[in-house]
Amino acid sequence: MRSCRVFAIVFAPLNHLAGSLALSHRLFVQVGLLLVVLSWGAAYGETVELTRKQALVLAEQAYMAGDLVLANAIGRRLLEADGHDVEALMVLSATEPGLGNSRSGRIAGRSAWQAARVENRPEPLRFAIARRTAKAALAEGRPILAQYWLRRSLAFAPDQTAWLQSGADIQAIRARMRFQVWAQVAFAPTTNLNGGVPTGC
């Protein structure tokens, strides 16, 4: 079973971790047990080993609680063990934009997509990857690329509701782009103050 030594880098601010996780709507019993173990490790200054699954559970809970820094750190630590870890790449894709690194989030999403395709991962997972990558691209200010990833997600939508959601998001981005183009034309600076309208003077 693969394990991930994440305590030394990720779990130093243990009180902050516990506070963040308390904000989540659902806390797994496993997480509670892990916190006990981590508390013991912090008290005695030792490194605590987590399995990949345990680390991903903590990353998910940290993300749900809004602790992007912690979730991102766990994802990065997992990638040190396996640079093609699909779920770890998804963690980075979800957290990097919120940390001001939208391009890195998009690249992580693209890498997750490629790894998932090679491993022939389930369609719902690929749907989620495509949508997260689209969100990162939109945050990066690249709406055309965001539409590209949303169109990719359509082929892997798990149900009609998901398919309609991606379709609606594509239309929303297109509408926003049309408005921006219109605004640029409508409010473009002119060579004179009255826009060329005769004043009668």
C-alpha cells in the first residue's frame, strides 16, 4: 500500500487544520481518527505516514472547508510520490486558481485529463476533470479555452442534468464574450469629445 509522508510539511499548523475541518458539513470518522494520530505526532515531533487514500480524504475535507493551502500542499506531496496521480492533479486543478495560480491549475487539469485517458478512468471522473480545467481556464481569462474544455465534458457527462449544466455554461461564456465585444465597440474612445456629431457651431 502506498503511503505519503505529509506531516512534516502539511500538518505543522495542526490547530488551524482542526479548525478548518470543523467547518465542513461532513467529517468522516476516519478523519477524526487521523487527527488524533496527527496530534500525537505533532506532540512528539515525529513524522506521520498516511496512505494515499487517507491523504486524499484530508485534502478533500480541507478543500470543502475552504483551506486551499492545506489541500494544495497535500496534492503536491502526493505528486512527489507519483507525478501522474490523477486525483492529486485534480486537487491542484481545483486549488491553484484560488491561490492566484490559474494557469498552473489549468495545466494540472490538462495533465489529469491525459493521465485519466491513459488509465481509462471512468467517464464521470473525466467529466469532473474537464469541468475543473474549464473553470481554471476561465479564471485565467481564457474563455475560448474554457469552452473547449466544457465541450469535452459533454462527451463524458454522467447524466442529462450534467450535460445540460455544461451546455448552459458554454452559452453563458459565449454571452459574456459577446457583451464584452459590444462594450468595447460601444465605449471605444473617439477622436473628439462629441463622437463626431455636428454641434452646429
